[in-house]
Amino acid sequence: MRRRSFLAAGALGLAGMTSACGTTETGSASDLQFFNDAASWEPGYRAAGDALRRRTGWGLSPQTIPNASSYEQVIRSLLQTKNPPDLVKWGSGYRMKDLARTGSLADLGSAWDSSVAAGWLDDDMRQDFTYDGGIYGMPLIQGYYAMFYNLEVFARLGLEAPGTWDEFLAVCRALKKGGVTPIGTTQMNIWPVANWFSMLASAYDTDWYRALCRNEASFLDDRAVGLMELWQSMIRDGLHTSADSVGDNFPSMLANGRIGMQPTPVSWSTQSMELAGMAPGTGFDAFLLPAVQAPSPTVVTEIAGLVVPDRSRHRAEATEALASWLSPKVQEPWSDFLNGSSANPKVTWSDPMSQRIKETILGEGFEVVNRYWENSPPPLVVGVTQDLGGFMADPSDPRGVLESLQRKAESEWSYWQEATR
């Protein structure tokens, strides 16, 4: 109760920063108050907001809650106040559905449809923002998960980017033989567990992964057993960093050759690599994880969204502004800031490596699947990633882990279905 009271008080305090016209202390009367959890992205938000203001008359006034662990709880509290923010950064998929089912979000169907009609948005993404027939979000970013690797290390060991799973394992073994830990993964903060699980599971069997995320497959299926046995062998063979590694250190570890590869999204991850002293094309590059036994190549996407609180005093203005959010003139400064990531297929990603990966995905028929973090009910995802994090630390009992995962799945899917009736 103390924790709930503290979070509620914090939310009310943040709401108090909003003036009668709905702007922050640092914003102007033509700014939409925009709550987010990514402080380092503020220059990009402001650049996109300036372009949005020129087009619609409304810019962005970012207000950051940098503590990711409390961000969602604070936002949920703010949505119940009389004066919530105008815009909120939020997840896609089930994370968006979980918020939409509270009835606290405005329907953005008009902004969505006009963006699709303009050719700024792939309508296949609709399912990631739809709940009970309504559309409650617009894509803020889209990235694709790839394997970043150190070009100098690969050259020194005579390695090339692999095109098959057998070639990938051969690269891993060569890196280990050369004194380099092949893959940087971690269980810290749990969501990185979801990243690697998404990549490995979809590469192992895309159909099973999709079915699992729809509650149409079991963690006790033969395919789940095979996946865990593969993961267990990779951990035991020393192909991963220790489970308690700090993920924020991976770019520098990649730069100094302590790890050979890191699974992470293009395009915004290129900024971390550059800050670590590597240049794209000379210091690092990326390849898409090959399929293990999936019939067609698959790539995991991460999509974050923008939602409009239904009680926002500028709900109509925010909805109208979002109809222009994906226009090229607005997306270009935003995408340039992140080296890419725009969900508008017509906007070129400024980082050539990221643009190349994107063109490969779109041009070669890759199946695109949402990452697990957004692809099942949030309480289930948290429980699954916690158990899988424990498995990364101690892979001795994959069957026991799968049994625990299936119990969680049966319980949480039951709660979800009951709550959405």
C-alpha cells in the first residue's frame, strides 16, 4: 500500500506540472505535453516536434520519467486524473492492449487510416495497435533485431557474416577458440531476456513462436523442448556471456573484442556502438540471425507507439497532430536523430547499415514477428522472462523450466481472457 500511495502521489505531482492549458513549464501554448521514458531521445523529440508544429501548429514538449521500472505505473495513475498528458510513449501489442482495455485511451482510427491512405504506414502493423475493434496507438519507432559484430575481430580470425545456422555456430566456435566470448546476452533487467528468446525461438520455429504468442501452442511442445536443448547446449559450450553481465557494457565489450557479437536492434543501437568508438562499416557491421529450421527467414521487430489519453484536454488536437506524425517531413529529423527507425517505409534510414538491413528484410520476404516483450499479456511475459533468466544462469533443468512456464501461461492467459470478455 505504501508503494501504491507513493506512485499515486508521484503521478499527481507530475500532473501538477501541467498548467491549465495543458503545457509543461518548459513548453509553449502550441506544444503537446509528451510523457516518455527515454531522456536521451529528447533532442530527437524536439526536432520532430518542430517539424510537426510547422505542419499542424502543434509541437512536442517532452517530459521524461527516466525510471523505466516505475514509468508504467506512473502513467497508469496519470491517466486516471482530470488532466493527463496529451501524448504518451507506450509499447505496442499486448502492452498497448492492456492499457486500452482500461478505457483510458482515445481512438486513433482516423489518424491511422489517413496515414495508410497517404502511403506513410504499412497497414499490416494495425494488429499491433488494435483492441476490441479500435486503434489506440501510432508507431513511434520500429527497429529490427540483428547481430552486431566486430569487423576487426572477424577479419583477424578469418570470419565472415554467416548465412546459415551451421555457419553461425561455426562462427561462434571460432570466436571462442580465438579467446572471444561469441554472444553478449544478459538476464539483468529481464527485458533483454525477451529479446534473445524472441530471436532464438522465431529462428528455431517461426510457426511455433507465433502460435505460442496467440496461446495456441504450449511450452511443453516438442518444439519448445528442442529449443531449450539448443539454448542449453549453447550456454554450456560457452557461447554466451555470463547471465549477470551488464548489457550497457556490451557496446564497449564489442569494441575492445571481449565479445564478438551482440543481438540488438538496428537502427538506434548504432549510436551506442559509435559512442563506444566504433564506426559503421569499418569497426562494426550487422547481419540477420539465420533460421535454425524455420522454412523461411524471420526477423524480430520492436515497435513502440504513441497513445493519446482519452481525458486529455487536447485530445482532438493530439489526434489531428498524429495524423501528420508519419509524414516524411516530420519523420526525417526524427529518424535522422536515431540513425533510422521510422515506421514510414518511404523514409530512408540515415545509417547506411541500418538501411541495408531494412531493405533486405522488406525486399527478400522475411517474416516479421513482434518481440516477445510485447507479444503476450504483460504479467505472463514478466514471469516467463524471469524463469528464462534463471535458466540462463543455471541451464541444468530445461524440462523443469518449461513446466513452470506452461503453468504460468495457463494461469495468465486465463486471467487475460476473463478480463477481456
